[in-house]
Amino acid sequence: MARVIHARDVDAVLAAYPQSEFVDGDWEPGYRTAQAGRRMVHVFHDGPGEADQLEKYRLELQAAGFHVIPDQQPGGGRRRLHVTKP
């Protein structure tokens, strides 16, 4: 069973990458995390190169010991990563 994880844990690993910010009604390029319950964090990339950037994030997070599953929101929505602690 997965252990409790916080978005700040994932942010700490991805600190070398720019973090996306909501400015003037749009998201600036970079990553952002969203808490998805006690045992999962979602990671998104805003801006160009979404698939390539998510792959970089996946590799960084796995190297740090997280369990990462690439996913896409239902209905052909945004790509994201599901991040948990094993």
C-alpha cells in the first residue's frame, strides 16, 4: 500500500525546473503539482514540449525513489504523472 505523500515532497525533487505560475489569466511554462488525496500527487507541465518535460520529471522522480505512472486525463485531456511513495 502506498504511503502518505505531499506535493511539497515532489516540489523538492523538481526544484531545478521552473515552476508554472498563473499570470494574467494563463499558466506560465513549467511544472506544477496538485495534491490528489493523501497518497498521490499529480504533476503537470504547462507550456511547449509537454510529453518530453513529463518524461524528464518522471526520470527525476523515479531516481529519487518515487513510484511514477504516466497518465492522461479522461476524454483526451491533459497528460500528467501520478506520483506515490512505494
